[in-house]
Amino acid sequence: MLEKIKKLKQMITESDNIVFFGGAGVSTESGIPDFRSVDGLYHLKYDYPPETILSHSFFIRHTEEFYEFYKDKMIYEDAKPNITHIKLAELESMGKLKAVVTQNIDGLHQKAGSKNVLELHGSVLRNYCMNCNVFYDLDKIKEATGIPVCECGGIIKPDVVLYEEGLDDTVVSKAIYAISKAEMLIVGGTSLSVYPAAGFIRYYRGNKMVIINKAATPYDKEADLLIQTGLGEVFSQI
């Protein structure tokens, strides 16, 4: 493990165009559960599976039930950036890290100080009226009783990508461009099993792909450096 971390540090030192591609494992050490771990949201008991509740059709048909689950299980306002978020922000301020491409919706990369964050699945911090497109912050959702409603009377929707919804084309284009131009790609805290996002690393053209994840991923054999442990253990030594 020490040798691998030493190699990682050397690769970072020698690189000036690094992109980080991260998933739920980036934020679990901030107390935000992921979906697929043993204690993740997929293993909790509700009237409907989380995948169903967090779908576009469920939001439209059962909006109040959606918000009960969403406010209870998807918002972690008190969560703070962990060592991984902080180190990535430091690498960006040094001019080495050019972009963070994240599947997370918690806004912790920005809280840590990262500027160029490409949120593939949106953010719980942004919400908009489905009728007039006025944006609201998280307080509007938290303070609402039942379904949050705009002043115009329209229903407010979180600016997150639900199941059955497509990714934002602009964010996708920026993410693919950043990854395709990267000298070094660090993939962390993701099972690389959620598509289309996981397929983005196919656009990487370099020879410094690092995968840091506790469990195996479908792309492990393609990694130039594979570190199978938690992100915190690695980034605390960077």
C-alpha cells in the first residue's frame, strides 16, 4: 500500500492536467451513505424501493411521498467536506487539478473550495419551479410543509437527475472534454456501474489512470494504478 501511495504521489507531482472522477464513496466519510453498500439506501425498508421513489414518474405521480423520502434521506446539510474533498481543492488551487467530475449531489466539493466541479447528477442545493423556472435554495425545500410550491403556484423540483431523466448535455460535454484532455485521471469512490456516467472514463486517452475504490470495479484491469482501499486513507497521505 505504501508503495502504491508513493507511486500516486509521484504521478501527481509529474502531472499538470489532472481530472478527478468520483462517486458516492467520496462522501461516505462525511457521513453521507451511498446507495449500494450494506448500510446504503438500497438496503433500507420503505413502501417502495429507493430507485422507484427517486424516479421521474414517481415524482410526478406521488410528489408528496417523494418529498417525504427526499427530505429524510437525500439531504445532509450538516455534512462537512472530508480529507478527499479538501486535498482535491488544494490540488486545484496549485493548478494541477483541472476539473472534478462528480456523480454526487451534495455540494461538498464546492464547500471544500473546488471551483470547476461538473455535477453529472445535479445538486440538492438548487431547486427550481417547474412552471416559471425561478430557482430556490435548499431552505425553500426544508421549510415547506408537504410539497414545496413557488409563488406562481408551480411545484418546485430539486435540480437533481432522477431515474428516467437524462443528464444535462452541457455538463456531459464539459466532463467528456475534460476527461479526454486529461494527462492523469483519478477515479475514486465509485463502483463504475452506473451508466451513462461510468462510461465517461472511456474517453480518457492517457496512461495515468488511477482507480481508488474499496471494492472491485469493471475497469480495474485497465488502471495504470489500482488502490483498493478507502479514499480517506489515500488522500490523507497525499
